[in-house]
Amino acid sequence: MLTLKKIKMVKGEIRVPSDKSISHRAILISSIAEGKSVIRNWLVSEDTKATFNAVLQLGVKAHMKGNEVIIEGRDYLFNEPSNILDAKNSGTTARLLMGVLSTQDFFSVITGDESLRNRPMLRVVEPLRQMGAWLDGREKGNKLPVAIRGGKLKGISFFNKRASAQVKSALLLASLKADGITEITEPYLSRDHTERMLRLFGAEITQLEGVDGHIVKIKGGQKLYGCEVYCPADPSSSAFFVALAVLIEGSELILKDVLVNPTRDGFFRKLKQMGAHIEYLNLREISGEPIADIWVKGKGRLRGINVGEEDIPSVIDELPLLALIMSLAEGTSSVRGAQELRVKESDRIKAVVENLRSMGAKIEEYEDGFYIEGVEKLRGAYIRTYKDHRIAMTFSIAGLVADGETIIDNPECVSVSYPDFFKDLERLTHQT
Ligand SMILES: O=C(O)C1=C[C@@H](OP(=O)(O)O)[C@@H](O)[C@H](O)C1
Ligand SMILES: C=C(OP(=O)(O)O)C(=O)O
């Protein structure tokens, strides 16, 4: 349990830990490549360690020193694991691993913690079956544990209707060992780190716009070569500090080295539309990804906005935090088309509505989002995190701007993406 109270202001500079999505991919793509890779500024967290430990169980030789990882790639020649692979709380680990393991002519089983064992897997299992792999699990393959026996695969054409980057990435990682071409179409472009990193490792990938949305095409049989990958600061982790600065007038922060890939920076763009003062400085590209230092200044109350289906992929993990900001903005706001929030580490729509209401917000629940009428103040409350890191961090920010005391249950769940979150928060809020 953690108790938080209102603070006056936040000022300073911070480089938050590296991007979780890129850190998972760096391990997996280095492992399937040939030769040595060096991963710099890797995120050391519970989720990414689950991916790291899984590849060790497949026979990959990897060495971690601080946040640098050196990996000897296996060029898709892995060992049959002698035990179950544990993805713990990490959806990305489970789903991307399924793609890699579908290429392997051996038996493997993936499981996870209680939350992950309740999350849907058929979205990945079905297309991988279509490609020719054998997968089965609880509820006809929809729930972990899932067993896999991979082997000879063929390329498929697949419509990724949920615009899930985990589904797309699993198929791309499998496609390199499939006969022919794999083509994935999605209604809105989901995060494209896998495409960018596969290119960095030497693959040829075509991306184009079609009538049904964004298309990615890849030819099987291509070889990847180990290289150096730099992991930038996570925009999803940076978002909590940006939120704090925009919610408290007079605050000013610089967030260093943040990934500003357009498939990920929807939160910052939405805040600007709400009237926030945010600028990208020193925009540059490293390891195929755009990076900037973000300057943010708190300058009074923001205006409500509507967020629709097309906006969702680039802001999906920040929606709980955006809901908090909307609840303190002038006028009304809404989020629609975000039903995927119900199948994350917790039912994030329920968790947001319940906790914001207990703090005095005016919020109505939709099946696929929420409707919010801004209020001037929130009051401290007892917060149920459902052991979901994004809920714990969102309501810690809420606790620092609300009147009275806020109590967070299970604050330690932040360790899946940001183990030192509370230390960093304390440092920045005590400098002022
Ligand atoms: O590919 C990834 O790294 C992720 C994709 C998203 O999930 P979906 O693929 O389920 O949309 C996101 O919510 C998750 O935090 C990380
Ligand atoms: C949804 C998330 O991650 P994952 O799906 O990898 O568990 C997240 O980090 O918000």
C-alpha cells in the first residue's frame, strides 16, 4: 500500500526507462538473427525479463550487464525447451513467442500469471494455425497454457481487424520461415517497431496503403544479421510525468530521448489538441526509430476532446491516463472504439471508471470507452489497481493532484514496465 498527497509543482529533467515494446523485440529479433547483437539501454523490468528468460530456455546465449545485452543469434535454430516457458504478466512475450515457436519443429508450452491466463490468445493462435503450425490450449486454444508444435509454414493473407501489433508481430516473426509471401492488412497502422527492427537487421519489407487499410508484405526465407540496437525512452512511461506537468500550473519538465514514433505518440498529440504546451526538441533517428526530447509546461486548464476509433492504436496504453486528464479538463470528452482496454492486464475501462468515480470524477462507462464531464477538482480515495501497472501509475499521478490522501493498493505491480517509478516520482517532486 502507498499513500500519496497533493504536490505543489514538478520541475526538472528525466530520462525514463527504455521502451518496453522495443526491448521485447530487440531480444527476440536478435535471437532469430545470425551472429552477435548488442542491445543498448535495454529495459530491465519484469515483462522484458520474461522474454529474456524464455530465449535462454531455447538455448540462446545472452549476457546482461546493467542495461546492455549481448546476444548470440541462433538463425532460427533453437533447442526444444525442457520446461514450460513463463510469460508472467506479459502479453507481448506470450504472443510474439508463439510466432517464433511456430517455426520450430519441436514441442513447447507457454503459460503466464493469473491475469495473462485470462487474456485472449486465439487472435494469434488462429492465423498461426492457418500458416501450418499446431497450437492448442485451454478453451480451444484461446487461453494459456498454450502448447505449440511448429514446423513447415506457408505465407498467408491476414486481416488484422483489431489493429493489434502483437498479432502482426507474431505473424511477421513466423513469416520469415514460411514459404511464399505473408501479407497483413490492418484498418489503422498499429505500432510498427517489428517492421522497423526487421529492416535494421537486413530484411526487406513492403508497406503500402490499400482500400482496407495499411498493408505489410514480407517474403519468407530472408536471413537476418545481428547488429546494434539502441532502445529509446518509453513514451508510455514518459506520459505519466507529462501528465503531471500539464495538470499542475507552473510545472516544467524535459523528458529526454523519448520515442516519438507516430504509431506511439498519440497521447502527446491529443494533449496538444486539448491545449497543452508540449514541444519535441532535438528530433533525431536512432536504430530506425524517431526520438526527441519532450518539453512540457503546465499552463492552466485543458479543454475536453473526443477520441475515436482511428486514434486508438497510437494512444491505447495511455487511455487510462488520458481519462484522468479529461476528468479535470473544461467541458466534455469521450473515448470510443477502445474495447481492447477490457482485455489488457485488467479490464481497464472498469478500473478507470470505478477509481475515477471514487475520486469525484463524472464519468460514464461505454462498452468501448467512456464519456466524461470535466470537474475542477478530484479528491483522494482508496484505489484498486487490479495489479495493473498502468492503473497504479495513472492513479499515483491522480493522487498527486487530488485534495486529501490517496491510497494505492499493490503499488509494486509497476515493476512490469517501470520498476523505479516511485523513486523517480519522488526525486522530481522533491526537487521543487
Ligand atoms: O506489440 C506491443 O508491444 C504491444 C501492443 C499493444 O497490444 P495489442 O497488440 O494487443 O494491441 C499494446 O497495448 C501493448 O502494451 C504492447
Ligand atoms: C498491455 C500492455 O502490455 P502487454 O500486452 O505486453 O501485457 C501494457 O504494457 O500496457
